[in-house]
Amino acid sequence: MEHSHQHKSHTALIWKVFAILSVVTIVEVALGIIKPDFLYLTKILGTSPLNIIFIVLTLVKAYYITWFFMHMADEKKSLRRAVVWTAVFLIMYLVTLFLIEGSYINNVLGPLTKWNY
Amino acid sequence: MGATIATEHSEQTWSGGNRPLGASYGKLMMWFFILSDALTFSGFLAAYGLMRFKFIDSWPIADEVFTHFSFLHGVHAPMYYVALMTFILIFSSVTMVLAVDAGHQMNKKKVTFYMLLTIVGGLVFLGSQAWEWKNFIQGTYGAVQLNDGKIIQFVDETGHQVTLESFAASDHSKRTRHTENKGIWFESEAPLPPVNLEQVMEGFKANPNITIRTEQVNLETRKKTIIPRSEAMNYLAEAKAVVKGANLKVNEYGKTLFADFFFFITGFHGFHVLSGVVINLIIFFNVVIGTYERRGHYEMVEKVGLYWHFVDLVWVFVFTFFYLV
């Protein structure tokens, strides 16, 4: 690091990110314990609103960890895109196909499963 | 066009001698290793999602599985323990990034201190995970497995699960566990369930206030189906074995696949944490003996920090998909 002597401390930012991650985790855990019926037993976009909230909050946490703990914010745009876009595209592709396939197997297999004896 | 690399001699950007992506070789390779490792974990979690969607109406409910908290025996405390584990890992990420920050200022004392805290955090997390595994392996209530592999659990009239021991008489006089020192050295068996199948059947007949429930989840109420006692014997006539706890072959909480994925994915993550702790230790000793002070920069701390944050990142997703969703 040729600029090492110029670096100033980012301690305040680090604690701020820690506070954000903690609050998000506390909200997740609280929702996971309370499970309000209007979020847990209703459906939107093929799952419960609660699940959507959990996934969005997870992505928020992933953003803060990658951008500020792993210092992705300070990297060049080309490096950022090479890593982030590749991961986002491939993971979305894989998950979409797998979940569609899983639902399909459930549709075929579900009626054949015996639950009465 | 922010993505274009602007240098004075743009035709020479990729012809060597400079850093087109603005990062050193080591850091770049760490980023691409992390990318490939992220795809590996995504493959596992997507496979978990596939199986979960396949058995969407009979998947175990995580809230009923992970209910233990240290020093609180018998208290139903879902989520709290794993939330604590999440905090431990996030906090060790904070100390790691503080070590990186101190490294930028060439502050050897601070780097040493924060690296040490990070290692301690990693070890505490590993211990917590071992305890979580122990609870899962030992089980809570016990269940009965039918000939076709389905799991039957016992509930009281309020619909709450009851332990097998609470209604079946426990008696080990007939059968003792076969261990290696009692026969051929390579032959042993798993711990015996607290009660045997006959005792469960007798206990069930003798206690009119308990009934059974199947793995099938009512998708409206998101609860498992309770079978009226009058029909329960039709199910129990098919009983094959008593199940206590979970392993790779059988799982008292429901689908064995749930246990398989749990052991595999949290195990693979735990192995990452373990290797992270070992790598952190090596870097820690290098910091202590002044290797990076002499080198003039603490970039190694940064690189191992990337790996450590990645382990935290993966846990965030494992936490969501195993415990929350």
C-alpha cells in the first residue's frame, strides 16, 4: 500500500455499520419469534410477506458487510462489477431454476404421498 | 463510463506492469476465491431450497427444532441462541475490520489486540455451534418412525408435544447397548432410545389424553396435522422404531433430509470458520513477530479479513434460510 501513511481511521463508520447490522438482526429475530399472523399466514409472490421481509433484510445485511467491512465501496468499479454481478446473476439463475423444479416435483409427488392409514 | 479504466496510456492498461483493477494480485485472487466459494454455498442452499419446495407440505418447522438456550433447561426459547451466535460472528467481523483499520495506520499494538479478539470470537462461535449440534443430535421429545419412514410425534390435548418418557415406562433391563468392548472391536450401535417401541405402545394405550401428529403441515395454519386419538392406532400399527434425536439416517423432527442438509451446510460453514481461525492465528503470530511492520504494510491482514467477513456473510444467509424462512 503506497498510500498507507495517508489513511485516516474509519472507526466511526465501522461502529455505525455494526449498529445497523445489529438493529437489522434484532428486527429479524423479533419478527421470527412473534410471527404476526397477517405476515405469516398470508401469501404474496408465492410465499408469506414475512419471508420476503427476511430475505430483503438479509440482502441489506449482505450489502453492508460487503461494502463496508470488505471495503468493496473503495474498490474500482470494474472489480466490484466483476465480483458482484457475476455472483448475483449466477445465484439468481440457479435459485430460480431449482425452486421452479422443486415446486414441480411437489405438484407431481404430493398427491401420491399417503397421509392416511 | 466509470467502468473504463482511465490511465494516461489506456492502450497499455492490460499489457502488464500496472494494476488494471486497482488491487494487488493477492487481494484480487482472494476476491475471486470468495466469489467461487459463494457459488459453492449457493449451490448447497439452492439444493436445500429444492428439497424444501419438493416437500413444502411436510418440512420440519425450525421453531420446533432449535429451542434450546444455554443454562435454561426445558425453557422453550426458539431463535434466541442462534441470534446470539449471529451476534458473536458479526462482532468478530467488527474486530477484524478494526484490525484492518489499525493496519492502515501501521499501529502494530492495535492490530495485535483486534486480531486476538477476532480469534476469540471465532472460537466462541465454533463452541456455540458444537453445542447447537449436540442439542440437535440428542433431540428433545423423541418420536416413532413408521415402516414407510414417516415420523409420528406425540402431543397432549393442548396440541403441545410431549416426551416419550412422560407416558411410556422406561426399562432397560431387557436390552443393553452393544459397544465395541463387548464384542468384535469394530461393531457397536447407536445409543438406545430411552424407551422401546412396546413401552411406547403400552404407554399410549394407558394414557387417554395424548394423541399423535404427522409431519404433514397444514399450509393455511402452518401447523402439523393432529390425528384424533380414535384413528391414532391405525398409524401406530405401522410403527417400526423409536427415534430420539437426529442423525444422517433418521430425524425425530421430521424429514431426514432436513438433518442431512443441516449437518452438511452448517458443518461446511463451521469448517470455514475453523480454517479462518487457523489462518487468523498464523497472521496473528506474523503480526506479533513484526513481519508486516518490516514489510511496510499490513495487506495480509486485509486479505485474511476478506475471508473472515465472507464467513460472516455466509452465516447471514444460513441463518435466514435455516432458522427464519
